[in-house]
Amino acid sequence: MKEKKRPFRIGFFIDGFTFYKVNYYYKHYHEQHSRICFAGLRNFVMKQVRPYCPPNRPIVLEAHYYHAKTNPHFRNPNRIDEGLNRFEERLLEEGFKIHYPGNDFNNKKNGNADLINDLKMYALFQEIDIAVLLSTQGFYSNVAATLKTQKIPLFLLGWNFSYTNENNTIFWKTDVELRQRAFQYIAMEKIMNSPNQNKISRSLFVSSKKRRNHNFVI
């Protein structure tokens, strides 16, 4: 019998704070006025990393979403949040594991400690071969350094954009140090702003047919 080859493992990690901010921008201020599609995002990641995967091994992508806020059901088990429930249904449908932080924390000051610790553990125990991080925050630059030490390439999905809200210009940028420590940086605003809205950029938005069923708020 032929020995089974170990799968080549891709770890896809979404920083929920960054995702919330970026998703809000595309929904309310970008010309598309549409949310980001999880299925399209997952497929896009696979296409980006596939050239770096060995051709003779099965590929497994494990996706994780780290919420930016604590689970509201812990404080009030009887609370019904239909928008949050639908949002998590979409995540589960696309095979994402959902993580809530254990305690209150400030994303703007500390980042997501669970995301940082999980990435480090995956790296130190060599449980992934490639890491993909969706984030713009500098809190994760040390994790990027850890991945590099463990010879695990980091693909970073980041954004640089600006928009006007009530006469104030909002600038959103990917941290320079995080970007420099990544094996490959992907400027997602360029991908999603394709002038001709090619197949790749269109797939990253929720289609008009599905928007009625994606009526959730995060």
C-alpha cells in the first residue's frame, strides 16, 4: 500500500476588527455598496497560495474568524441578535471556525490576543505550512516575525483607502512594519477596485441576487 501523504495545510486567519472596518467601508462608502463575500474571499486565498503548494500533496485550508467583540450571549443567554446569527451562519457555511475573545479588550490598543496566541502556536508546532492573515494592524507584526523564524510564509491581505464621512476624511492603511514582514503583501483595494470589475473582483462582493439573504449587521 502507498503511504498517505500529509496534507499541505493553509491557515487563513481573519482579524475581525479589520474586517468590520473594511466591510463597513465597502457597504456604505464604496461605489459597489456591497459586503465582502466569504466564499469569494476563501476562493481568492486558495488561488493566491496554490502556486506555492506542492503539486503532489492534498491541500487543506483551515479558516478562522476572530470576532472583535465578546460574545453577547455570555452576558445575556436569552438575547436574540438576528443580524449576528445570520452573519455567523454565513461564516459556518463557508467552513470558518468562529472565535470570540475570552475577555473585554481594546482592539485599538492591544489587538486580538487569541489571534496572536493561536498563530504563534500554529507556527511553533508546525501545524500549518502557509499562513494567510487578513489584517491591517501593527499588533500582528511580531507574529509575522515568529512565522518567518519558523519558515512559514505569511500572505497578508491588507487595505489602503480613504473616504469622507460627515466632512471628515477617514484614512485606513496597513501598518508598514506588518507589511514589510509578510512574505507577500496583497493590496486588496487594488484587487477589489478593478476598473472593469473582472471575475476575481466581482467574486469578492456579495452578488445582488444574494444580498437579500445577507441582511446582517456587524
